[in-house]
Amino acid sequence: MLRRNSEENVPQKVKNLVWRAVSNSLPTMSLLASRGMSVDPRCPRCGEAMETILHMVLQCSESKLIWLLSPARISDGVALEGGSFSEWCLDMSKKCKMARSWEIVMMFVCQIWNLRNLWTYERRKMDPMLARHRTLQLLGEYEVALERKQPVSPPVELTPTSWQPPSAATFKLNTDAAVRDNKTGLGMVVRDGVGDVLMSAGLCTDVCCSVLQVEAEAVRFGLKYSLDAGMRSLEVESDCLPVVQLLRMKKRERSPAQMIVDDILSMASNFDYCEFIFANRSCNKVSHAIANSSLSFSEVRVWMEEHPADVLPLVTADKNFLYQ
């Protein structure tokens, strides 16, 4: 079940949410109450039953309407009693024989959770037809982004002037370093094929050395945290050409930077796919901004499915460029 979810062509955040739902780790009201929190365990939308994951996704009257409007047209079996959401998923995944059908189900599970949170925390509702349209639109945009991926071709193409989605891997990691006042800031950001940030991090160190060495340190920093987060298919992009040449083993040199590069290449062997790419500074604005911000950090900072607030305009600009 979990393996099939990971193989579907939906955004990574959708896969993560469905995985949490199947493993019964979404913070529904009944789960929070069972952990000792002072909350009403009933469904905040209908108030008719305990808000389990099964009830929230399938049995709540608000959810039933969404399923009836969805292309899946799920109307039977939603009132599954005594079972679990994971059992329902296993049963439904076997029934979904047509192409994209389980992808659609996963997208609507995610949308129902978003609608639940919209009402629970903001007391706002979205029109069911609008919710249906936005869910299918997001899936369509993601599929278009996947279709844009082309095999890596010989270097006859123009060098991009803005961030581009990964062409062969699942995710793209951008890294950069900034040096000021004998301090070095390291920045990294991981995005998927539509430009959504899955992870970002920054670190400030008192080590001040050559540009080549700090840029290599930035790549090692980004690769380590990506590996720890479970990402196994990466394109790693840096705006430091000498570092990329060392990583692509086009040359070797006797230097501290080469020792860092050797460590990076050893770490890269743990990935299913890992390619090192050179990009212009204009393609690397987000990680550069994080590296600069990191100069004021007192410890490493990591954001999952998020990024520092001050880089939001750069992230948005990169995403907008993809659809121009």
C-alpha cells in the first residue's frame, strides 16, 4: 500500500499526507484527545461522531459531498464501520484499475484534510464545486510539469537564466554559501517539479576559508540534510563551477576542498539518483538568500515543507516563471 502511494504521480506533500493518514498519525480531534489534550473529540464539521481519520475522510457529511462530486464518484462503502482508513485504502487501491484513478483518490484525501483545517482553524468553508475544480487543476498542473521533463541532452542548449525544475530526478537541491565578518552562512532548499519547497535549512559557522571550500561545504550540508529527510532522487545545483567540475570528476586537486568533495561523492552513493549541475547565480537566488540570512543564526535551522519568510518573493518568482 505504502509502496503504491510512493509510486503515484502526485505532489510529494500529497504522498506524505496520505502516508500519515494510513499510518494513523494525522492530528484529528480524537487522536489529540487520546493523547491527553483538552479538545472536543467530535468532528468539528458535522459534530455527529468522533473525528477519527476514517470519519474525517469518508464518513463526515461534508466529506461525502466532496466524494460524490469527485471523478471517483465514491458513494458506497464510505460508512465502513469497525474498520480503519488503511483497510479502506487497501481495498480501494485494488478497485482502482483505471489509469490515474488512485492518484485522483489521493488528491481528494489531501483536499478534504485541507478543507477540514480551513473550517477548524479559520471557520471558513469552500464551495464543494470549487474545491473539486482546484483539486483536479492541481493534479493537472503537476502532470504537465512532469511531462516537461526531458532526458539530459548534450550541452547544445542555452544556459537557463532562472530556476528550472528537475529534468531527470524527483527533486532539485540548490545550495550556496555566504561569507561576512569571518563567518560563513550555508543555505539549502529542496523543491519538486512544480517549484514547491519540500525542505530548506541554514547554518552559520565561524570557519572562514576559500570560496571553493565554503561552496563545497554548502553542497555537503544540503546533501546531508536531504539524505536525512529520506530524499533519494536528487539533482544538486550549485553556482560554483569549480566545485561542480570536481564533483563531476572532471578534475582533481590537492586541497581541503577536494577532501570535502570526496566526502560528498561517498554520501551520493547512498542515493538512487544524484547528479551535480552548474547553474547561474540567477537560478540560485533562494539558497543564496537563505545563506545570507544564516549569517545571523546561532544554530542550524531546518524547515520542512516550508522556508524562511523573507525568501517567499523569490520562491514565488521562480514558480511564476515556470508558467510563463
